[in-house]
Amino acid sequence: MRPTAIAALLGGCLLVATPARAQRGVELRLAVDGSPFTTHDELALRLEVHNGSGRSVQIVAPVYGSWEHAREPAYDTVFTDASTGEVVEDALGYEDGLECGVLDPIRPQDRITVPSRGTRAIPMGAGSTQQHRVLASARPGTYAMRVRYRSGARTLLSNPVTIRVVGGDLALWECRRQQLAALTSFRSVQSAALGAAPLAGSGHTLLAFTRQVHDASSDARETELWVVALDARLQPAAPPARLFASRELGYPPALAATSRGVLVAAIHDARGTERPMLREVRWEAGALVVGPEQILPRGGGLAVSMSGHGDRAWLLHGDLLSGPLRLWRLDASGAPLGPAIEAIPEGEHTGGGWVEADATGAWVVERARPEQRLVALRYDASGARVARTPPLPMGGAATAVRASADQLEIVWQDSSFEGSDPADGMGLVYGAVRLDGGSLASRALSPIDRQDPRWGRAAWSGDRLGFAYAESSRAVVFGTDAVRQTLSSSGSQVQLAVIVGGWLATWNDVRNDGSPSCRELSQCATEVYAARIDDRGRVTVGATRITSDAVPAPPRPSQRDWPRLCH
């Protein structure tokens, strides 16, 4: 019967319309010798393509990355349990993924042309057999094994070949399967400290922190920025308030105390543009009151520093790769008092910067090119620049600035060292300079080291300088010229703020995470902790837990580590 007649019988829907003599298609043929296979045995696969069509076809042989799910042409092994019919992933065991490196281009000799009605063998390529070795974590059983080929619009699935795996360890295989399954369906939460500032009219301290939520089932990640008012005992004085929530909330946000409350700034990218976004937080009738969003014009999303004095604030922001470093004058609500000021032109800044406000204006300190040294710029209350120092004998990111009539005191995070000087290293450093750039004093606040730099924060409470830094061992240390003490043995990312009567240190702490991820792999979910220190350097309220909703993620062990989590 002719194809058109078949179509007519089926109501016009042509389900079968290929005569016996028409094109039969392209087949992938598989052969495997040597079954059964035990641990360390390699399956020597033989693949060939038979072209039953009426024209030639082209197949690409396996190349670096083809068996590792990293590129096309993609070659996969498919194992079906002979007793249950279930497709079993990684039946030969779990091995390392593709090593980092550049994938080689496909060469002419990798392309195999198969003529019409012809058959050609597919060369397996150097090293490809290592993808078919029976590992210690293999799943014993009898399988129908196939090979799937994918390249562009062409997909081929080979004939099944029965193999028997007698090596491996079913319990180890199942443990790894559960590890990988857990990584596709978890929901994790962790909090991180951002800083603090005194909250006008309340007697309390406003602490800002982020709450990062990751839903693995949808791969959704959202960062929420919260604030909470803490009393003198570091207990919440009112319910916390959420200021921002976005999948693209820039880091680091900044706080500035004003005579009305606290301004909080962050970079928001929900609309596809990087713009500083601010909200004012006030204390009224025993509760936090959050003002409306103030969104400034686009201008970069990496560097944010803010400082307040009286009913004014100054915001510095920019981008590491492009654009100038911009300075904004703001009122207490976060509204701009004029256009942005270009503090450092494009190409001359390094993407950081610090702004420090006072009664008559503000200082901006930034590491500038080409010298890679700090420079200081002075602005009056109207936003006019009235002074700029020459490059100072300091390099790194400023973290605290104090000025007097004839000198600047700066604390910076020294992030480089001179290789020829064995005494030179990295850490938290204090320096004093004359306004003409001449050096007056310099000393290290944290231990100086080339391999393990202790960076942190510093702030002046009256005439006393306090500083805090974190050790790689997770110790959080606070110090002054007279004292030095450990606030936590399980913390990181310390922040330091001046509050009424001294300082508030905040940090991320892992002491509450008893999960296998944290215990075995140091992949920990953090909570926010704080400690209060008086202006003499004495800890008056020790390490206090501020947040309490962290949910750890399941373990994400490396190829080397995962087996030990199964015993």
C-alpha cells in the first residue's frame, strides 16, 4: 500500500509512511567483552556507527570532556538494572569530575564520515577508558548497558549489552547517592553581621545583618537585609525590621548615624541596573520606623561607604572595573542634596574607599592609581573639594579615619608586601601623617603575616582607638593600646562600631552549627553574635547570640572527602 493510502485510512494522520526500501536511519552499536567485572576492572567499550540512510552522516569521536558531561559531543553510559528495570546512575561508582582546564577544539581527525549503508568504528581516544572503570563505590548487579551519543540535533542510543558487576560496595554507593540527592532539595539559611550604629532618641544600638536563603530545589537565592534595635544587654528592644530583599543585593551595605536615626545603604540590582538604595530607620514610640526607599542614579555596585554627622550624611560608591568613585551629600532621610560629586575619576581608583563626616564636611580616603597609595580628599559642607593630599605612605583599604588641624590618622587593611623585606607582611595597620603627606607614626594593630593576614575594623571612641580582627583559627580578637582579648573562638568577618560608652563588636559565628557539614568539612551556617566593650576596653556584655534561624546546607564533600562521611 502506498503511504498516501495509509494516511487516508488513519484519518489523514500519517503514522507510518516509510516503505521498506526507504532510509532506515543511523545506529550506534556497542560491544563490551570481559563480564563479570570486579573492582578496578576496566570496561573496554567498542563502538561503531552503522549508517542505514541514503546519505552520508558525520559523527564526532569522544574528545576531552565528552564523557564528563562537559561538552558536545557528549557520550554517556546508561545502566538499567536487569531485575527491576530501573535506570541506575553511576553504577560503576563515583569518580572525579572534569579537571579544570580549557577544552580542546575539535580537530578534523575527530570527525568521522560514515557513508550511506556504511559502518565505521568510533575511536575511543586516549584516556577515555578511565571513565569506565569499576570503582570501590560501584553498585554490584547485572545491568543492560547502553551508550548515548548527543551532538547538535542528533541523539543516538546504542543496543543494550548485558554486563555483571561483582565488585564495589552497595552501602558506599547508596551513601553517595543520598549525599548527591540531598544537594538538590535542601533549603539553607545563614545570617551575617554588617555593622551597627547608635540609634538617636532611643538609647539603643541599631545592628544590621543579612539573612541569606538558598532553595536548592529551584536554585533560588535571596538576600534579606534586616535591622534590630539592641538594648544595653544586647537584647532586642523591639521586633526586627526587614529593609531590603533581593537576589542581587550588593555587598557591603553601609550604615550612618544621624541626629534623627540611622541611614542604611545597599546596592540593589533587581531591575538590572546597579543603584545605591537607602532607607532611614528611626525610633518612635518604642518601635522601629522604616522610611521609604531612596534610589540614587546608577553608578556602580562594589564600593559603599557612608558616614553621618548631625542631620547630614555622605555616601561614597563606585565600581571596581569602570566609572568614577562618586560622593553624595544626603539629608537624614537619604535624599540627595545635590548631584553626585566625582571624587576619583574612572581608571584612577581601585574600587574601595572610605568617607568620614564631621561638623564642617567630610574626608574621602582611597587607594589611587598609579601609585597604589592612599590619598585623602577634603570636602566642605557644600560639597566643594578644598584639599587633596599627595600619595600617602600607606597602601590598602581604609577602615577608619580621624582628622585634626594638621594631621590625619588612618587605619587600613594592608594587603600587599615587599618581597625583598622579610619583615614586611599584611594585616591591620595604624598610621598618622601630616596633611602634606609626611609620615608621623605607624604601627601594626594585628599580627603581620604574609600567609595569614588578620584584617578587621577599627574605630575611635573619644580619644581611644579600638580595633578588632579575626584569626584564621576563627578567634575574634578585640584590642586597644592597653588590652587585647578574645571575644570568640568560632567567629569570622568581624565588624566594629562606636556606640554610647564604647564599642560594639559584631561577627559571624558557627558555634551553634553541629551539622556534619560544619563538623567534618567546615562548611558552616553562621549566626550573628555581638559583644559590648566599654571605653576602657573592658568587655561588659560578652558574646551574645543575635540571630537564631540558621539552617545548615547538607554536606558538599569533595571527591577526596565524601567516602569518610559514609563511615
